[in-house]
Amino acid sequence: MNKAPTTKELVAEIAANVGMPEGKVRSVMDMAFRVIAQKLGAGRPVRIIDFGTFRPALGRRTVHLPGSSLTFVRDKRNRRTVHFRPARALRG
């Protein structure tokens, strides 16, 4: 099983590929994530071309009770979450 890279590892790889100091790359990544979080927090989707779309959503889901035919919607109106839909190129 492949281990997910850490932020530090991603920063180091990007810095090596673009020839920038790791500190500057980290600053740019931090700002990008901060802006994405602000937009999502304001209820706006964020689309990154050739990567995917982040959409804010409410914590709503359909629940099926085992052993019965009962189904209900569990609605947590104060709970926000984010859905991600990868771009077509990543779905391959």
C-alpha cells in the first residue's frame, strides 16, 4: 500500500521541480489552501481546472434501518462538509 505524501514532502518535490525555495512554495500552498477554505466557508464552490471541484455541503444523508424497510433523512443543518468531484482526466 502506498503511503500518502505529507505536506512537507509535497513542498520539497514542488520546490525541486520549479527551482524555488521550499519556504516560498510552502507560503504559496498555505495561501492557496486558505483562499479555498474561505470560499468554501462562504458557500461557494471552488473549481480547479484539470483537478476537480470542491463543493460546500450540509451534513445530510439518507439512513436505512437494517432489518426493516424504514428510511429517513438525517439532517445536521449546522454541520458543514465538503464534497470533491475529480476532473474527468483524474477519473480515468
